[in-house]
Amino acid sequence: MIVRSSDGTLIFGESFQTPHARASLLVVHGLGEHSGRYEELVEQLLNLQVNVHVMDLRGHGRSKGVRGHFADLGEHHFDLDAWISHLVAKGELTDELPCFLLGHSLGGLIALTYAARYVANPPAPAFSGLILSNPCLGLKWTPKRLIEAQLARKVPGFLQTFQVPNGIDPAWLTHDLEEVLRYKEDPLVHGWITPAAFTAIEEGIASLPKVHAQLGLPTLFLLSGKDKVVETEAAQRFAHKLSVAHPGKVEVKLFHSFFHEPFHERKRERAFLELKKWILQCLKRPAKPVSSKSSRRGATAKGTSL
């Protein structure tokens, strides 16, 4: 399916449905990749009787736009608005069916900031939970990346859409060499980012302190102990602060030996198991209204190392 975002950009999406579905899952992928890389995740969730809806970010996969470019995270938020509105209009998302939002890497930052805005005034349906797979809440800084970041901040306006390598080495993604080769040979994968997109990511990360009080959803963090792409410690710090603001709603699963992509790792069945267990737990809980009020009484993030 193709939906038109508010600025006219055409966004590609797909829906996978199972009989007698008990929930729906929306998936937001990471930088340089596309929704087609989540076929195994779709299969796992369909077996759990969860409908799965995936989309390609603008400038990625089969969506339109300059590869690797966006001027603001808000552009992705508007794309998500258009996508969700389309699914609601088609009857594929309803208030009767719990809806979860999953974001990986850059998609995790997009999903997190979107959910914080969305929960305050959801058009339909309200989210039942948020899953963040190695979200981009802090960047791994190397000397090369530091120089590139400094240059990106000083690039004049007419060069903001200039494409530069995003610096992601496919070997950093997973220990599974077949998956690394598949990534390298995928024609829909690209290795680009623009100065504007880099700045938008930095601004999104800088906005995170405002998010804690707004976000009262049950949230699962799936984190990797050997991530070379994003900063695991930043996600752990955020998870702790979120658990202080919303006691009992945050769970952290740390996979010590994993690289950046839990769902493509050699032992990815562990990540799928934790994801499915958490969704089932959420479906068993009675629905509670989301509160924006913070509480510091006995609040810690429930964490497990795997």
C-alpha cells in the first residue's frame, strides 16, 4: 500500500494479518534499511496471532524521498500519522484490538518521540505498549564521526540534502555472517545520511529529557551488550529515568553478546522469545489510563541480563 504524507511524500507500507488476531504491531525500521528486512519478525508475531504492519521511512526502501534524508523527526511523525490513519480507515486498526509500536535503532528514536506526542491525544487507537530495540538515544562517537558531526552542524543550507556515508559497517550489525551478506546485497539497503538528517537525530536525542513525564506506556527495551552503532548506556539511563516517572511500566532485557540487530543475531530466538513473552504479559494486564504525573516512590526499571 502507498499512503501520502502531509507534505505529499509517498510512503510505502504492508500489512500482514492472522485469523482471530489478539493484537496489532506497528514496526518502524532503522537508518539505511527497510521494512522488508523484518520478515522473520512478521512470521514470529503472526504465529502469536498478532497482526503486523510495517512501513518504509521516507528516503528509505520503497518510500519516496532523497535516500537517507529528512529535515526533522517531525516529518517521520507526520508519515506515521498518515500511515495509522490509513490503517484505521481500512478497519485494520481498531480500538478493540490492542496496538503496540516497535522501533529499532533510528526507528526507536522516532517511535519513542512519536509515542510521547501520540499518547496525549491519540486519534485511534491508543497504544498498548512500546518496544524499543537498541534505540538511537545516544551515538557511538569515534574520531571520524566526531569530525563528521562538527562538519554537519556547519554545512550551509543549500548542502543540507547532500548525501554522505552513514558510517555503519554491516559487520557491526550481527554475528550471523549470512545476515551480513544479505544486508550487503540488498538493493533496498543504502549507506547514506544527509547533514540535515544527522542534525535532526541530534535534536531528537536532545529532546528526550522532556519525554519522561509524557510517556506512560508499558515499555520494553531490547538492548545489546556489544552494540557498536548506538550507545547502550544511554538507553539504560533513559529506561531508568522512565521507570522513575512511571513505576512498574518499564522492562529492560540486555543481551550481553549481541551486536546491533537482536532480530538478526545468531541467537535471535532469545530476542523473539522475550518480545513475545512481554506482549502476552501486556495482553493479560487490565487496561489502565495513562497518567502524565511522575512518582519517585520505589521506582526502578525491571531489568534482566541474557
